[in-house]
Amino acid sequence: MRSLKLDTPKSLSQRVVLRLRQAIIDGEFALGAAISEEMVANSFGVSRTPVREAMGQLQAQGLVVIRPQVGSFVFTPSAEDITALCTFRIALEPKGAELAFRHDRDGTIATMSEAIAAMEPAIAAKDNIAYGRADASFHEGLFAHCGNRYLIESYQLVSGRVAALRTNLTSPIDVRTRSSFDEHRKLLDLFARSEFAAFEALMTTHITNSGLVYAKALKVEALKVEALKVEALKVD
């Protein structure tokens, strides 16, 4: 694993949280992967105390699962989790868009446009991490400009998990096709023209399709794990 170099000064545990959160989102730790506190502490050049504190904060964000006496692991959503997550996003994102239009239309359009501009070179380079970051920026922009802190805090409950699922599961597909990119451009156009009924319909389709990709990818991974178990039994 490459060194996880820390950036600018914040409290030590907060710096570890931010860097480890990004490592999970960017797929440096795969879904379900074990995270060794000792390995992270050595890589960061810190003691295990801030790492342990960071793990607790990441568990509160839903990115890490801590199993007492076993270890810490990157989250792995179930089919039910994915359905609930998509339902939550479908309920929240169109409302965030409407509020953002009323509160800061120009700022929201600028953020969405910047995200779309970043998607083009990511597609050309087949860079799923860059595409995933731009995708996340597009959706998070709806809340950054909505002017309602309760809505912002609500979305922050799931934003890390959504971003990690994008990078690990949907972005590798999105950088090979233009369907997701085209949907984002259409969403921006509908937003700019305040056509929120059509915006909500397209956003619902967009999120639902992402959920289907998540579910399919996780099912494939589960089948791979079962196949490896069978092969291991044969060797024994």
C-alpha cells in the first residue's frame, strides 16, 4: 500500500479521519477490506490513539464497521441497505435542488458545471477515481447551495458511502460509457430552466440505475467469494 501522506494542519485525529475517509472513497481500501490500526498508524507516522479515534468517527459516518475483538473493516452494504440508500437520495436530492435554485441558483449552476467539465477528461482517461469525485461534487453541490443546514447534515449522513460506492462500483462503468455523463448534463439543463418535475423524474431514474449497478456488482463479488471458498475446500 502506498504511503498515506497527511496534508495541512488540523487536530491529529481529524487529519487521520479526512485522509482515511478519502482513501476509502477512492478505493484504496476495497469494500469489506480489513483496516489494521497498526498499519494505518505506521503509514501515517502517528500513534494508534488518533487512528482509533478516527475509526470511531468513520464508523459514525457509516464508512467503517468495528467488530470488537475482531477488527475494523470498510463497510459492505446489503441489498436492503442499497434500496434504503437510494430511496433516501430520491427523497432528498430533488428537494435539495429546488432549495438550491431559490437560494443560490448561479452558485449551484457553477458547481454543477465545474463537475461536468471535470467528467470529460476523466472519461477520456478512463479515470474512475476522477470521475467519481466529479460525480460526487455534482450531487453534493445541490446541498452546498441549498441554504438549509438540516438538509445538508442529512445528506452528509450518506455522502461518504455514496461516494465510495460510486468509485468502487459505478464509476468503472461510467468512464467506459457516456450515459451517466449525458444524464448529468441533462440534469443541469433541467435545473437551469427550473423544470423540477422533469428534474425529479430523471434524478429518480439516475439514482435507481445506480442502485441496480451496486446490487449487481455486489452479487458478482459474493459469487466470487463463494467460488474461492469452494476451491479452498477442494484443496483441503
